Amino acid sequence: MVSMNRRSLIRGSSLALAGAGIALGGGTAVRSATFPQQPGDAYGEWSAVTYLPLVSQKLYAENEKAVRSSPYASHLDADLSVPSEAAKAIQSGPLDSSRTLTPSAENLNVLIDPEYKTAEHGYAVLGDQMAYAQSHMFMPGVTTDMFKWWFTWHPIEKERYMLWFPQAHIDNSVEDPSRLANPSLSYEERLYGNPNRIQEWIGPSRLDAIIHFTDPSLLGFDGDKLRKLGFTASASGVCYATPAPDIPFTLMVHLARDTPAGLELFSRYWIGAHPDMARFRNAEKAPGMLRQIGFNAEVAEMTAYEMSVHDLTEFNHLARVLPALYRDFS
Ligand code: ZN
């Protein structure tokens, strides 16, 4: 019997379904005045993210205090911005099912197929119990080494995690921090099989989950195909809710490779229950657990949209702050 309620997994109310958005406008001025390091021409106009849920505004005040008294104070950057086209794309409604993928192993390999074309950013509800978000972006000035360093460095202290998305990230820890920090081990040996508990706001909903990062081939990717296509880093895995740590409820994919335009990143989030999750142990328990906490199609749609906004915001922000953090702390 799972003893938890919806508030302990995805906290939020249907009143908040309108949720977070991105205020468009002033992008060109914002970009040229504040963000000269962004490759404006690659994306065109940028927009400041000026709408944040009240919980995020309150969290920022707390996070600012914490980071100001840490060694990372000078790296705290509260200005969020995203390419305007991407923001508009996710504000035009859910993707048609012809442009989404279900979480089967076969579809993971479709996702990396150079012939496969879909929207760069978008969200959808798959079935009636799964939120889905997708993105494809470039992180200018970021390399594979920086990306790998980030995923083995930031979970050690919550103040580091806060730098990534100061208005949404609450706390972060791993089961074995000394292994995560051990420089004599490879990235994979440090991160994989080292459960990572995250606490953050996804829009107005609080997420408390444990990510089990793992080798992408164990998720269903063809490892040879990944190598042939030049993918050099993965931060992918299955996630479990902290109150129900044996039931997989999310498959998350971040696959990266170096390009002249910066690190290219493909991301996917499948949050909820779906028959194509069956290859993960205990997946059959997810539908009942989700019903019990009220995770229905309406909540799934809100979660998908907010996840898409969160992903767009945090990975563009990471691109902005990571090169200097790597320079100063790696
Ligand atoms: Zn986040």
C-alpha cells in the first residue's frame, strides 16, 4: 500500500493550471543589453522570463541568502531568458501525437535517428496518465567536459543546484557524495547507480523525486548507434517519487554532443504511467499510484506544459552560467 497523497508527489492545485508562462517582448533589447554571450543570430530574438509563480519568487529570496554566503556568490544570476521562438512554440498548445514519441525502447532510437524530424520544443499528454515534454537546443560555449563536470559537481551542495535555476531549485543530494566527487573515477562510475534526490518547483507544483541516472543502453538506446552519431554525454535515467521509491514514474533523457555551435542537447521527459514503460521493474504499479494521488489527464497536461517551460528555462540558464563556473571551480 502506498501511503502518500498527490501533494507529496506533484503539489499544485487546478487553480494553478494556467501556471507559469513566459512573457514575450523586449527580447532584442534584453539580449543585446544583458546577454551578449548568447549567440543571438543562431536563435534570433531572446525573451526575458518575467512571469514566475509566487512560490518561485519566495524561493528566490531564500536561495539568494544561501548563495550569497557561499563560495558561488558571484555566480548567482537571476536573469532568465529563452529564445523567443521556443517560448512561442510551447505557448501554442500541445503537440499533435504525430510529433511526439511514447517511451518505448524503439522510440528512443527513433529520437536519435538523423532522419527523424519533429518540433524543437513542445509538450503533450500521452494516453490519460502521462505528461510528455521534448526539447532540442544548443548550449553555446558549453562542451561535453563542462556538461559532465556539472552533473558530478552540482549535486554535492544545494547552493550549486540553486545556481542552475535560482527561482525553482530547492535541494539536491546523492546517495554516495564521495563517489560522485571522486576524480579517479569516470563520469559514468561516479553518476550512474548513485541515486540523486531532487526537490524543485515545476511551475507551481513541488517535485520531490529520486533520479537513477544510468547507462542509456540500459534504458533502451542502441549504444553503438549513440557512439556512431557522436553522442558524448548522457544524463538520463528513471525517476521515482521520494514517497514511493520503488515505483518508476518518469523516464528522463538528456543526450549531448559537441558541435561548432556549442553543446547540442536532446531532452525528453515522460512523466506518469504508460504501457511502454513496462520494461522498468514495478512499472505496473504506477497507474494505481498515480490514480491514488489524483494524477489525471488534466494534471498531466499542466505538468507537461510546466515541465516544458522549466526545461527551456533551466537549460538556457545553464548555458549562460556554466562556462564561468567551470572556469572557476573545475
Ligand atoms: Zn530543474
